[in-house]
Amino acid sequence: MNSATTMDSPRASGTIDSPRASGAIDSPRASGAIDGYNFAYLDEATKRMIRRALLKAVAIPGHQIPFGAREMPLPYGWGTGGIQVTASILGPTDTLKVIDQGADDTTNAISIRRFFTRVAGVATTEHTADATVVQTRHRIPERTLREDQIIVYQVPQPEPLFRLEPRRTETKRLHALADYGLMHVRLYEDIARLGHIAKAYDYPVMVNGRYLMSPSPIPAFDNPKMHRMPALQLFGAGREKRIYAIPPYTDVRSLDFEDHPFRPIRAPHVCALCGSGDTYLDEVITDDAGGRLFVCSDTDFCAERQADTAKEAAE
Amino acid sequence: MTPHRPEAGGLTPLLEAQGLNLRFGAIPALIDVAIDITAGEVVAIVGESGSGKTTLLRVLSGMMAPDAGTVQWLGQDVLAMGEAARRRLMRTEWGFVHQNPRDGLRLAVSAGGNVGERLMAVGARHYGSIREQALSWLAKVEIDASRIDDLPRTFSGGMQQRLQIARTLVTHPKLVFMDEPTGGLDVSVQARLLDLIRSLSRELGLSVLIVTHDIAAARLLADRILVMRRGRVVEQGLTDRVLDDPQHPYTQLLVSSVLAA
């Protein structure tokens, strides 16, 4: 590739050869990627812009940083924010895992995984333990993430006060002054009307005791996993053009009342496939006669448990 | 200039403003206005529409900056305060009752949530005790306890105004700004509301700065009256003195134009 570019360049006077060669390091291309795209689809200037936003975001845990989101080859709401963050942090040696609602085999997960295989040529995996970057929508994997892993969340609405205060200028002021009484009013209303806090997903959290943050639409069940997580957590909202982050081992508290403490909600069943009683379950309708099945939403975790059980049974 | 109030004489003022000037383009809204309020005192600002009453209230509460002059709260300069400090003041030691309850209430939040908001904003995190205080305040402003989970938009105008007062007083402010709290209500509801404001301010030792164009309301509530006209304070003094023996021609006109029932 380098020889081709220098050969047909009339300006090349011999000395330019070596800077050209080193310039190629900017856009590494792993084997298997298709031609005509920069590594991981985004151009280097865009990646640099996003990385700057990421650095700011990590420096101020939970604070939303604006960034210039690009058009991506998938519709808003399908993960344009997450995919841009992933593209900016991905290196040729990374191993990518993509999950959608906990599953590795859903359309969105497969499409994004295939996208990065084509434009970056990175290795992909369905195993949480083997991944270095996990892009996710709606779930945090059941297996505890490690320090050498990064989890990227796709975020539809980064503003936790969105439903309470429609003006962006006002919510910015509320964040700046840490004036979060409004959010508690909402929780108060839930208890007054329903007897309990009814938010089951996108449950607001306080990051590092300072910023109120939307954890993206993950179930409230996953909120405790964010607290002091060893892995770096990055959040990208493409349509809303915001990036935020939680550095490793940061305090993340779900909002609650002293006499109505936060409780992670899960269906009171065991997984029909692996028998797990402490994972987040999906309800699957099996027929038209009211038949239903509860299975782990994290397909990788469920498959591993089934394999373990099968191995034990064989021994 | 010193407040001649028998029972509060000699006290240092809570709020003290001097030399306030503000122009809206060519229109002078405040011309060299000075005012002070001591603890437990009710001061009424009366005057015709456009005389600068509401502007004065907004300047004193830090919502608007004057062109010149100082506003001091317990010796602290309100205008030099950061926004965070002013907001904290606004939800702890101060209260603001708007003329239109819809400006002061959250209409999509239940009555209990409205009363509890200020408590939660200053850090109350116990649902049971927030609820208890909301109930006791609803009782104080004569709203039935069964309405605690109803939305304010289902309340009558007078009830909304009482709810706004409960919501403002729940954190026990020292000073409450009221901008024509009885405006737009019918006479019997006005009377009950005035009665409520008077008894609450006496009971809690509140200082109240009330803007009104209703001379009768001012006579009922206020210890002292400031009469404003075209941005100037034209006359001030004890309520009875000002209303029974008005000195300034404008005050005389104002007092003589009150309809006798």
C-alpha cells in the first residue's frame, strides 16, 4: 500500500518516503477489513474529536459532554452513539462483543458486530470473558467485567431530567447547581400513587456523589453492577450528541428514600434453560395458549452455565 | 428612614436595600428606592399598575439586577451572591408567592409532591416524614387531607393559592415575598386567604413583603406601607398613619378611591 502511494507521487523526492511510512500508523488496517474505508469507519479527525470528549467525560464522571455526532450507516436509535464511541476506542488488537437486550444473536448485535468486522477487521466474540470492548444496549453482562475491559452503552436519551424539565438550558443549570430535588419529587409521586418506586429501567443514579445520570435503558436490576465497576464505562448518545462516562471504581448510587430503599427488580422465576435464580430474565411467549418461558436475557452467561452443567453431568 | 415599629424597634433589619435605580430603556422603573424589613414585620408595597411594585420585588429577591444600589440580606450582599447561593437562599430562608399559582406550582405533580419539593430540594430523604409534613401543612392552609394525592389543576383558584403558600412555607422561611397573592380571586376567597396569611405570619413570626394594589388588604395585613408611583416611593410609614392621614396627593387619591362596601 505504501509503495503504491509513493510510486505515483511526482512530488516524492526520495526523502518523503519515511514520513509517509510512519504516517500509515495513524490508520492501521487489520487483515480482513474491506478497502476504501478508514480503520473502524470514522476518519481520524472525527475519532480525535470523540476521544477528546471521552477524556473530558472520564475527568468529570457522569457529566454530559457535547460532541459532533456524525451520520452513521444506521438509523438514529439503533446505536449511532455507541457505535461512534466504539469506533473511536477500537484498536486492531481488540476483541469486540456486541449485545442487544443481553443477547448476542439479535439483529442489531449481529449487524454492528459484522460492521466492525468489515470496516476494522477486528476479532469479535460472543464470550464476555474474551472481549476487550463490549458494546451494549439495554443490559450489562451478568459476568463481572474486569479492569482491562471497556463497556460502551448505547444511549437514546442522556438527560435524566428530560421528562421533568423540557428546557435544556434549565437542566444544564440544575446539573451545574446539583439541584436534583425534582428527581426526588418524581420518585415521591411514584410512591404516593403506587406504593413503590415504579421505574424499572433507566433508573436514575448519582455518580461520584455529584452528577445525576441516566444509566441508559438498562433494567434497574443492573444498576448495582455499575457501582465501583472495575471496567471503564462509556456512554454515547448519537441523536442527542452527548457523551458521558464512569471511570473504573467510581461510586454509583441509585436514588431512593430512606424508608423506601432502592430494590433491583427481576422476575421471580428461575431460568428455564440453565436454572439460574439470580440473573435477569426475559419472558418468552411460547404458544397462543398462554404458554410462557423465563430464560436468561444474557445468552452468553446462560450458554456457559448450560455447558458447565452438561460437563458436570458427563463426569 | 428608620422603621418606626413599636414592637420591633431597634432590631437590625433582615433585608435592607438602598439607592435602587433601574431603567427599562427610557422608562424609569425604580428611582432611588430604599426599603428595609425587620424580623416579623409585614410590609406592603402599594401603588398603581406600572408603578414599579413588582420590579422592586424582583430586584429585592435577586431575580433581577438593578442599575445601581445595594440589597443586603443579614449583612450579605444579595446582588454579589453566586447563583447557587441565591437559589439556596430562595428555597430555605426565602419564599416567593406568585400572583398566579400556576407559576409557583408544579401542575403535573400532586399536592403532596408540591409541598414536599422544597423539603427534598434541601435534602429530606425520608418519604414518611415528608408526607407527614405535607399533611400537616395542608391542614394549616385548610386543604382536606384526602386531596393530598390530587393534582393541583383539579383545585379551585383559592385552593391553588393556599397550596402555593403551604409549599412556600414548608421550609420555614424567614422572609416571604408575595406578589399580589389575592389577585384574580373572588372577594370571599380573598378575605379567607388574607386571614390565613395574617394568622400564619403572626404564628410563625414571618416577615412578609407583600405587593398589592388592594388598600383594604394592605390595611388588614401590613405593619408598614410604602406607596409607589412612577418608580418612586412617594410616602411610607405605619399603615394606620398612611391610610388615615395621607400626606402625598397621590396617596390621598389612592385612599379616597377605595370603594366602601
